[in-house]
Amino acid sequence: MKERVLSGMRPTGALHLGHYHGALKNWVRLQSSMDCYFFVADWHALPPTTRAAR
């Protein structure tokens, strides 16, 4: 079984070199050797009914 990785980033506006070198380049590299789960963590994008359920 492959190792798993879970990684995310916060949306901070337009993509820039920091996103590319800090996360995206590594995410692409890891996909061939691990089971990868990537996400964009944006609490404000959730519908209000989802937040209220917590």
C-alpha cells in the first residue's frame, strides 16, 4: 500500500511563484509515489447551512 499525503493551502488571491515553489510543484511530484489528497481550505466558501450544522 502506498503512503498517503493530505495537504492544503489557503486561497490568498491569485496564484504566484510562492504557491508554485511552495506547494504546487511538490504536489505534482508526490502524485507518482503516494496516494494524494489536496484541497483549498476556504471556510468562507461553505454555504451557511453547512456551517450551522456544526
